[in-house]
Amino acid sequence: MYFLGASDFVDPYTLDSFTTPSLLASSKLEKHYLHVGDVVVLAKGHHGFTAHYIDGSLQPAVVSSVFLVLREIQAEVLPEYLVWYINLESTQNELKAYARGSALPAINRTILGDLKIDMPPLSMQHEIVALSQLKKEESRLLQKIDDLKTTQLELLLKTKIQNNEQ
């Protein structure tokens, strides 16, 4: 069984592919198993209260106690939209303002439940999530292009230096 901590999430929609099972399955833990469509929100820490979508790629799985699990989300709310909305900088700033504790800021279910979330129609939620995913892919591709250009420049300059030495 997978025991997921904050470091196991690469981004809000992706788990680290190197995550390995670390717990023995137990009937006592079944009520805590994550389900496809669950949203988990990091509830403690200095780096914000990031929401993550559970796609079911690692099953069975449970999360550490630093997460709040949102389950049985209303039919008119797309879980991926909820993740996108919670992760907006403005929403994160609002959560940070309401967080308790100075040594280790934390939010609880009440703070998260009191959060006002704008709910457009389901079709618009799908569009927003799709645009967000396209933006993420664009950023990934631009980073890859930048890395390749850096490698190309390094090879060019290294060849130039080596040719000068001869």
C-alpha cells in the first residue's frame, strides 16, 4: 500500500513515478483509502496549502496526516477545477491569511470549508482545467527547449575552445 506524503507529489496532478509501496495493507486502513476524484489539500507548512487531484494511479493509497481529504464532491463541481481554484495564488494568499500558527502555519476543515469558491457551469470548469493543462504543457516544452539550447551552446563553446587550443 502507498503512504503518500507532501514530497510524493510532483505537481497538483502528478505523483512521483518513483513512489513505492511502503505500508502493508490492513482492513483498519480501508476507510482511509484514497479514491479516484478525491482532492487532498496540504494543511500544514510554509509553502502554501497545495491541492492535489487523486487519479487512482497508485492504489491502494493513504495520505499522511498533513493532508485534508475532500471526498464526495458535489456533482456540479469538477474535482480538477477545485484543485485549480485552490492552487490559484489569490486563493493561496487567502488561506495563508486565515492559517493558524506562526512556527508551522496550518489550516483546518473549517478554514477550508469557509473558503468562497466561484463555481461557473460545469462546461466552463472543463474548459478552465483544459486551458490550465495546456499552459502546464507549454511551460514544460519551453523548459525543454531552453535546456536543449543551453546544451547546444555549451557544446558549441566547448568545441570552439578545443579548436583554439590546437
